[in-house]
Amino acid sequence: MVAVFLAPVGAAAQIESREGIALQNQLLELRREIDQLRRGGASLPPPSSVPRGAGGNEIMGQLVGRVAEMEEEVRRLRGRNQELEFRNQRLSEDIEKLRGDLEFRLQQIETGRPGAPRPTGAPPPTQRSDATPPLRGEAAPPLRGDGTPPVQAATNAGPRPPERALADGQAALTRRDYAAAEAAAREVLAARAPARAQDAQLLLGDSLAGRRQFQNAALAYDEAYRRNRQGARAPEALLGLSGAFAGFNARREACDTLDQLRSEFPRLSPPLAQRADQARRANSCR
């Protein structure tokens, strides 16, 4: 399935690369012709667009114009090739993120996460009443001081509320337990709590950045920003996205993100404004 997604992008990049190589070969040939004309070497057949009797200066002007046009075409193809490579990288990261989410959910199901739904048709777990006598050979539970058996505590606690999971995740992030912070963030996202989805995405981005998985962190921050572009935490998402870009040496994208932050949120709080200024200096942004 991954190959199916990546094949069109890879094929397009190969086509663009072949066109660029062909243009570069034509450029080299034209430059050799110009050098021969400048040195007064052998005469060259004029292009089809140049009429007979045209002087050497006119031929040279035509060749220089063709060289300039082909150089511009090479630059365009290089930019297109870089764009396709970036899209290919983003697609690979998206697939890796989906794979990680799927593995996390499968792991929760296999380990019997509290609150997970039972398979269809499975009977509910039976619980023995406190008044039910023990089976033969089974030790009776100890009695309390008043002679009554103790109430059995519930062994399976329910799933954490999103607020509690986020609080635990932030605490784990503070003590640099990035794996626990990531697990808490994914737990909230798996619970499909829209009100806390942006907070969970930010926590996920922070935990992945702490583990130096900057490309996956960039995806998490970008998703956090898209969840609520005008929300109170949208500036934090853009700052995190800029830092993730800088983490894998995409400084131009980091500066572009900081420009977007300044354009969309000109009045940042002092702590966020200070972080943005530090990021600009660190990435040598204009």
C-alpha cells in the first residue's frame, strides 16, 4: 500500500530529472558553440529561426538567448523536482504516523486496555457476590472487625478522562519521560475528544521533538495548528512547527513559519514573543 502511494510521486520526480539532464546537455552544447564563435573558430549552421546571411553577432545573440531560456527551464525543473521530493517525504511521514497510530491501538487491544469494548457475542464477566460461599478448596476471605466480609475493590479502573491524561502527560514531559507523554497524547486522540484534540496534538509534538523525531513532530504541530487556526494555542503550534523544521535543518521553512506567526498573530504574549525572537536569531531569519 505504501508503494502504491509513493509510485506516482517517484515516477514524476524521475521524469523531471531526465528532462533536467537533457536540458543541461543542450546547455553544454550551446556553450561550446558560443565559445567557438567567440574564438573565431569553425562556422556553425545557423538555427532554423535565423535567416540566411545573418551575421556572426546576430547568431551569437540568438545562442545567448537560447542559453538563458534553457537555464531558466533548468531552474524551474530543479524547483519542481525539489517540490516532488518534499511531497514524497511528507507522504512517507504521514504513512509512518498512521502506522504508529495503528500499532498503538492494536497494542491497546492486545493488552486488554481498561474500557476496551468486548467482542460481539462475548458474555459479560461474571462477578461473585459477597454473599456467595467460596468453592470447595477455596479459602474464605478474611472477615472485618464487625464480622462481615470486606467489599471487593474494583480491579479494572475506567479509562482516564482526557483532562487527567493530558495532565499526566504534561507531568511526564516535565520529567523528560517522552514515551509516557507520547502515550498520554495518543490516548486522548484515540478517545476522540474534540475539545482537547489540539492540546493532545501539541503534547504529541512536544514529546516527539523531545525524542528528536523532528519530522513526525512537525506533522503533529501542523495538525495541532489546523485543528483550530484561531485558537489560543495556535501560536504555540506554529512555534513548535518552526522548531521542528529547524530540527531537521529546514531553516527556510522554519523562517517562513515564523513569518506566518508574525503575520497572523502580531500581538503575542511576552513569553511567546520572546521564544519567537530567539527562534529568529537561531535560524538567521530576516
